[in-house]
Amino acid sequence: MKRHETNQPLAIQNHWYLVSSHGAVLFYIAVNPECTIRQIADEMALTQRTVWGLIGDLRRADMLNVRRDGRRHHYTVNLEAPFRHPILTDLTLRSVLGAVVGRKLSDRRGSNRKSA
């Protein structure tokens, strides 16, 4: 690793992510089911308008389930939706996100038992 004049290692700067913005929002919803656009925007440091656009794309791809509560929409992942990728065909979101969703559900059940 290169060193700066102070003999301190330079910070490695990664300016890319493994998951796109759409994928990041999908993962967020998988881990935080029933979340709202405001919650997503706040937690991911995005504008609500940006999240709204990403959510719209995901809804049109049938990757999200939407539940309306008054004026608010709450989102969960549709695990039966196809995973959209030109190379990874014939997969559903369950194969990619199933473990994340299952782990979150078991965490919730465990915390409910502890509080009961």
C-alpha cells in the first residue's frame, strides 16, 4: 500500500457498490418490511423523490407488495418475483433475498418471545 508523506497508509477509496440503487432499496425493504418511503430516504440518505422513482421501477417490475394505510404506503418484497439480470435467469428474489428475509423474521420472533 502506498504511504503518504506522514508514513500513514492511504485510505483505500472505493467509489462503487456491488448493488445498484434499485438493489439497495430492495435489500433495505427486505430487512425492514412495512417501511415507508420517508423511512427509506432517511436511512439511505436519499431524497424522497429519488426513492419514489426507485420504488416505482420496483413496483412496475412486480418486485414489491404495497399496503396502503391512510395516505402512507408500506412496502414488502415480493419474493416470487423474477430476479432481473440478463445472466442470472430463472431465479426468483427468494433465491437472492430469502435468507435475509428469513433471518429478519426469525430475529423478530425471538425478540417478541423475549418481550412477552
